[in-house]
Amino acid sequence: MAQEGVALTQEQTAAYLDTDADVTRFVQGIGRPRELAIDTEGASFHRFVDRIYLIQLSTRDQHAIIDPLPIGKIPELGALLEDPKVEVVFHDADYDLRLLHQDYGWHVTNIFDTRVSAQLLGIAAFGLGALLERSFGLKLDKKFQRADWSLRPLTAGMLDYAAQDTLHLLGLRDEMKNELEKKGRWAWAMEEFQRLEGTRWDPEEPGAAFLRVKGARDLSRRELAILRELVTWRDSVALQLDRATFRVVANDVLLEIARTAPSNAEALGTIKGMPRGMIERGANDVLNAVKAGLAVPDAQLPKFPRAARWDKDPDFDAKVGKLKAVRDDAAKRLELDPGVLCSRERMETIARALPRSTAELEGIPGLRKWQIREMGDQFVAALAGFKVAAARPSDSPYRD
């Protein structure tokens, strides 16, 4: 049931839109604004299959909360977000962009990200709440930070909390852009924002979820086979209940089952953290998963894909050390977090490539032009004394 509006301040109200006609009317009413702030609310903390449960929008003078559950694909909004003449402002755009692509197929263009901006400015506390307090003295209530946005009806307090995510975002965007320009880093930000335009939802490889369980690399291959069966079982239950996987059975519990391979319900019940209700309802399914893992032939036991194995380079650590020294000096000069300036993974790629010029640096995947401008000459100079060492990946992508 639609609500008339969500009170924000005495002067501002966010329209609550839960029909196609409401959304169409709002989008037509705002026309083609120069900037549009947007945020989304998912429920990955609660649900197995995440999707968008709320969309918050703000122009300079109008605010809305869209409930996407009772309405269709919202083509008018998609056209607005994909319009290169409309700057779409996010805070921490990555997951929002993935959900917008997954649910609607939208490819958002002309992005401004206040989180990225803050990192490029060297601001240590770059959460939205911290930035709003820094810029405007505002303190956001974190009461609903872990709320289940899939529930209906949403309370007035939840809607007011959600509206705050875009209410001040355009003002924050103005502050961030002004600071970036003053520091001569606007070109950096534009390069980062353009890279965000390619963010898509990548479907999960079927049957590979067990490899991403933290701690799985410590298991033997037999234990890994059991874990694979257990994760498949848990995912099927989570899907049926539409519940986040950790709310069905926690990862550390699955790991312990994989290590101990219990053969009966009594043994299963001794495992710390195993939900009592799950033992009562699903003990046989869990035990069957263990049996299936134990029955996998040795030749078919799963193993982790491995990173490319490079021919040993005795100077590799020294090269990375030289690059790190350059990066750390630049980070101090620029007052930036070293990891934001250049990650270790990127420096390792540079060390293997052993570029002899900044032109060669430009061919290294992922290395930004602004990073090359700030450190390129020093990177090349730091590696000048090293000889080229052949780096040949192993033919097999799997660990023995």
C-alpha cells in the first residue's frame, strides 16, 4: 500500500512510489537533471538470492523511494540512468551497479562515486556516514544498517533511514569534486569512474561455491570433496527457504563436518554450532552428503585451481621491494593510502613485465594512466638495474 511520503526534514519529503504510474510520473517530472543521486537496498545478509528491494533517488530538489517489488521493469528510469548527459552519483557504486545490471540489465553511464573520490583525496574514513559528518556535521543513525529490506510493510523509520542515503549525496558530490579539482586529481577520478561503467553482474560458476569457503584451502582433497557435497546441500536448503547461507549452517560448521566425516546423527550433534533444528529435520541429508564425498574416486577428487606458476626469478622479491619503495614514497608525498595508490598485485605484475619505459607501462592491464603519471618514471628507474627473466606460466591450471 502506497504511503504519501517519508518525512526527512521540515522542508523535504521523499515520495514513496510503488506503482508503475507513480514512477513514470516522478521520472517525467524531474526531466533530465544534470545530476541524479541513487542508492539501492538489497538483502544479501538475509536472503539467498539477492535482488533490489528499494531504490532511492534524489535530484537537487526532489527525493523518492521506489519499491520495485510490486512494479515492472521501470524503463523510464533505466533510460535516465543510461543517459550519458545525466551524471549518476553513487556512494560505493560497485554492488549497486551489479544489482542494477542483474535485475534490470541496465548499463549505467556517466558515474560519480563519492567513496572513490574520498579515497583519491586520502580521506581515511570514507564510509558515507563519516563523509557526511566530515562535510556537513551530520550524523546518520545506524539503527537499520542490517535491516531486512525484503520485508513488507517497511516501517516509517526504515524508509526515513533509506532516504538519508541519497538526501545529501549531491551536496557531498559537490564537495568531493571541488576538493579533487583543487588537488589536481579530477582526471584521476574521471578515469576511475569510467572504469566503473563496465561493472556487470557475473554469474557464479556452477558447482564452484565450495572453493570460496574461507578455510577450504586447509582441507585435504578428500575433505574438500565432502565440503563440496555439504555446500551443495546447504545451498539447496538456502534456496528453498530463500535464506542467507550462513543462516542455514555456518561455514565453520561445514568445515568441521568435512574434517570429521560423522557417520551418524549422534556424532553430527556433537559438532559445535550445528543447529539443533537442522539435525532434527535434515540429519540424513547431511550424512548422505558426507557419504557422497567419501565415495568420490581418488582420481576425481576436487582441487583448487592455481595461479599461473612462473619460472623462479631470484630477483623477484627485490624488484617488488624497489617498486614498493617508490609507491610508499609517492603515497607519503600525495598523502594517500599506499593500497589506493597501487596494490601489491599490480606491482607484482609490473615486476614480471620489467618495463623499460613508461610506454611499456601503459600496456600493463589494470594500471591507470594517473598512476603512470605519478610514478611511472620512478618505477622504470627502480627496475633499470635488473635483467629480463623469462616468466612462463605452467601448462596446468590446477594444483597438484
